[in-house]
Amino acid sequence: MSLQLHRPDGKGGLQPRVEREHDWRRQLKSGRWGAALSGGRLPELKNPEMDPTTPGRSVALWVGLAVLTFVILVAGYGTGFWSLLR
């Protein structure tokens, strides 16, 4: 099996593309990746779904979770709740 590029034949079907591209690197050039920009620099691509969390907020989350867990354990043992589960 070979992979061929096909194009529409005008009748609703496909026909194999006969001409070959000798310089395959031209097909890979995309302005999106900076090949067409001056100096070969990459464009600024923003990802609105990815906002990195600052290290301080990450540490605060984990410390808060540890303190909350400790408080729940101490309150459970202090009220005798954990002895009811035996």
C-alpha cells in the first residue's frame, strides 16, 4: 500500500496527484511556526486554557490541604467519631 495525495476530479471522485514536489521542505513552511516571519522568530501563541499557577499559590494549596486534613483528624478523634467506625 502506498500513500498518495489525491485531488478532486471534478465529477465527485478523486484522482491521484501526478506532479511531484521536488523540494519537500517548501511544504513544511508555515507562517504559524515562524518560517515565514522575519528573522525566523516564532509567533506569540496564547493558550487561554493554560494559566500556570504561581509557586506561592501551589504551596498554599498543599499546606492548606494538609492543615485541613489534620484538623479533621484531630476533631474526629476529639469527638470520638473515629471510635464509632470500628
